[in-house]
Amino acid sequence: MLSTRHHDRTRTPVLATALDSREAARRLASVREATLAGDEPPDAPRTVIGESWRRMLGTGLDPDRDRRERPLSRTELEERRHRSGLAQLLPVLHSHLLPSAEAARQILVVTDPEGRVLWREGSAAVRRMADRHGFEPGAAWTEDVVGTNGIGTALVTRQPVLVHSAEHYVRTHHQWTCAGAPLHDPRDGRLLGVVDLSGPAHSFHPTTLPLVSAVARLAESEQRTRHLATLDRLRASATPLLARLGGRALAVDRDGWTAAAVGTAPPERVALPRPPQAGPVWLPRYGSCVLEPLPGGWLVRIGDDGPLDPGPSRVVLDLSGRDRWTVTVAGPAGSWSHALSPRHAELLFTLAAHPDGRTAAQLSLDLFGTDRRTTTVRAELSRLRRTLGCVLTHRPYRFADGIQVELLRPAHPTALLPHSTAPSVLTARGHAPHG
């Protein structure tokens, strides 16, 4: 098993040497063999790699072969491409990465948040090599399927990651090096997928990962610009309508982002039911409302029943997924579900684990290992309370009295919020928090 002995912190991880060095590749192989055998390795594996190897040992993945799955059919692949919303990012990714990929004998790969390869382009020779490994459009490329790799490990850590040669957990991938960076929705931090450059280990350069990371951030920035332009168009068309209305109302896009408001302070976003439908609806922040369709969004007419609206009685916090987590609020007037960002998933998990509540300082320790991040904690909880309304209360922060909270966890404790390094989550996984 993976050695639990403390490594000498003065040793430099082996990847600090040149990536194209055969000696570095041999050292990486010896590090992997010794570490997986439970022996003291000659060099310390990089932290991101060592932690991934531990996860792989926990899943029982064979280090000599992957668990290759059947790729998606053409129809399934096209459906995923359409649902992902990533197609609009392809022009940016292609223009900035594809020339480099082809010149360096690499391939450009884009996956969805479940690790399915949606697009693959670049060097024809490398694409043929990838075909022999099942690294093709529609293939699953998560850690639990193919082990430590630039796509699956980036999906878990939510950070850019380079996996070189024998840093791959599965031996058959040692001839490859891959650099992957997660793509997030800049509006709410939701994970959209990963962009990756992969190729023969000898062809990679240390600047590959910074390039991929920078282009991923550029794509996210352009997506934000497009979203703001969409809200501007919705605002221009909805403002005359709102001016004629009495009472309180909002114009929001299809995802609930506010373009305009009348009679009320405009929130950044309204939590719409999924899927939204025209007619009466209950929203946690406003109570009884009516939805009416608008071109590109919805008109939300806010009722004035106030405290007569039946409040929520039950919350289901679903953290059983690997990369998607939701909170569902239910009551006599209906129910509503909301996808959680990684930070909000950590916060709600911690509050669910402490039904008596936590102060800002305690939550700062729970999430960051220090009590000095209270400003960040209060800001995140303020955003959560704007979304969840009366579900959360404060002094101390907790789920409101009378609300039944159900917490759905993964089948295996180590799979709980795998991206998280929050001490409260590490403790729940059975690991000691990093000190």
C-alpha cells in the first residue's frame, strides 16, 4: 500500500527536473514503484500526484491496466455536446491551443464535468496513438476509470494539473504526458469540464501547463462577456414592460440571473425551479410568485402575501455525486433545487454536521484551518442566504428551527467532496486535516 511515512520535506519532487529527460522518467518510475509497494521512494512524489495515487489505491484500480468503458454512441455524444454549453468556448480554445498542439505533436481534448471526451483534435499520428488506448471522443477519462491523469485529476482537484510519464497511476499510460485545466462557469463557479493537451512524454515542455491554464481563464472571461451582453439585451426588451407593471417584479434570464427589477432591490440571481414553467411558483426568497415567459428569460411577478406563505419544512443536501451537488428545499407550497458551488457545498455540509450552529470563527476553522477568514465566511453565507432565504439563520449560522435536514453522502467516505481540502471535510473522510 501507499507508504504513510513522512517524506523528508527538504527533498525536491522529481518533476522539478526537465520533462524531456530520460533520467527524470526513470526516477519517476522508481518513485511510483516504491510508493505503491509501500516502500520509501527515492524522491517525494508531488503532492497532487501522491494524493491521487492514494485515491486510486482506495478504489482498487489495477495499476497495470485501466477500467476502460464503452465510449458513448454518436447520438449520445452529440447530446452531451449540446447540453454541455462548451461548444461556444471552442473557437477560443482552438485558436490559442490547436496550433501549438499540432506543432508539438499533441492533441487538444475537451471533456464534460463527468470526464467524457467531447472533442479531440490535433496531430493525426497522436490521435492514432490515442485510439489504441481508447482515448477517443465519447470515452470516459476520470480517475476511477483510467487512474491519475491530467483530465480526471483536474476534475477532482478543480485545479490545473500536469501528469508526466510514470506519474500516471496505470502503467500503460506512462508513455504519455497530459496537462489539463478545469473550465468553470464564471457566473457561479460551476464546473463545465476540462481542456487538456496530451501527447508523447518526450514531446512535452514545462510551459505547456501554464499555456493551457491561461487559455482556460481566457475562455471563461469571454464567456462572462457574452453573458453580460445577453443580460443587456434582455434588460432592453424587458424594461418597458416592467415600467407598466404595478407591484414587484423581476426580469431574469433562463438561469435566473437578474437583468432588471421594479419595486424591489434586484438580486444577483433568482433561484428558479428546474425546469421553470409558466404559472404559480414558490421561491425560497420571495414566497408565492408567478412566472411568465419573456424572450430569453422569465418575468417573475412577486406576490405580497408575506408571512402567510407556507415556509419550507425540509432540506435535502445531496453530496453523493463526484462533481455535482445540490440542495433541495421543500414545503407545502412546492419544492426547488439549486446546484451548489464547491465552497457552498462545503459550507452547507459543515452546517448539516453541526445542527446547533457555528460562529463565523468556527466556520473559518472548519473551512480554512484558521479563524482569521471570517470576512470570507460571512460573504459566502450572505450569498447563500440570498438564495435560500429563510432556510438559513445566523447568530450562530445554522439551518432554521423546524426544518428537517437530510444529508446524502457518497457510498464511500473518501469520495465526499473530493476536491475539498477543508478540515471539516477531511475529518469526515477519515483523514487528519493538513497541518
